[in-house]
Amino acid sequence: MLKLVDSGVPGLDSALGGGFYRPGSVLLVGDEGVGKSTFALQSLVFGVRNHEKGLYVTPLSETMDVALSYLRKMGFFDDALMKKGDLTVIELSDVINNPEVDIVEMLIETVEKAKFERVVIDDVSQYAAILKQDYGRFLVTIASTLMKKGCLLYFVTAQPDDVLTSIADAIILMDLDDRRTVRIIKMRGSKHAAAPLPIELSEMGIMVLPEAPK
């Protein structure tokens, strides 16, 4: 059963038409440094604080180390969330190239065992480079299976492709051109704002700002 849940980004839910649907999939797109991972982690932590267990998945241990060190500087994060097991970060560097390990099955089993409700896959372009011909199966199987289990799934990438855009229920574009903005490109099932929305990125996370009067 579809349920609208808060994005965890102040000011964004009204533009989305009420929030994100769970189960569902969100594609976060934008250049490096624009705030995609912060958006995903902020939403993940928000879910955890509202009794939704969260899982953050990265293919590289270096990415995990950076993510954790960055998280600890953010006002919305608390190490106690990880100690309790409500927020889990896993990296796949030891198994992603092991032919004896099916990472799709491994991730699905991980989600089933712990009953995660929000799952972040970051950065998807790294999986494309590593998995090659298995990349499409990875995305489609992960998305379809985890959504059947009631998950809200986030894919994070700087380079969207046809597979990602087709399976995404929502597409959020983050930009840094003239000012930092977020734009809702796609949002199935909701009437959403179409214009770019100004955002602020600080040590407290991401916030959508009200437009200045014209």
C-alpha cells in the first residue's frame, strides 16, 4: 500500500505534493559537490528518527569513510543511531568483484533480515563501471524487489541513464549554475512544482528556501 512520507528536507514536501511515496524509488541527479549525498543521507536519518530503519550502501570503502566523517559534522546526525542498529552503512568493495557473491541477493537478504525501510544506493555510476553487463539486472532487480518489500529506495548519481530514469518514480535534479537549486523533474502520482527551487546547504543539512517576492 502506497504511503506518503516526508522527504526530510524542510520546505520540499509541499513542492513534491506531500512527500515521497513509499514504496517507491527516487533518483537524485547532479554534478559532484552539489549535495546529492547530503540530501539522501538527510532523508535517511529523518526516516530513522521517525522509526524507519535506514541502509546506506556504497561500493567503495573510501566512499564510506568520507560519508561517515562528513555525516558526523552534520547537525541532523547522531552516532547513537548507528549504535542502535537503526542506521546501517555498508560497503561492497570486498565482495563486488567476487564471482561467488551475488550482490543483488546479498543486499536483498540484508534488507529482509533487518527490515530496512529506506535504502540509499550511492554512487550508482560506480556500480555501472564495476558490474558492466550485470548493471541493468542489478538496478531492475534491486528496485523491483525492494519496493515489493515496502522500501523507499534512493539512487544517487551524476550521470543518469535510461534504466535509472525509467525505474524512478521521482527524479530530483540538483544544480549549481547560478545558485544552488533543486528541481523536481518527475513525481509519479502527485502534482508537483516544476520550477527550480532555491536551496541552502549548511552544517544542518539542506533546506528549500522561499522565493523572494518579485
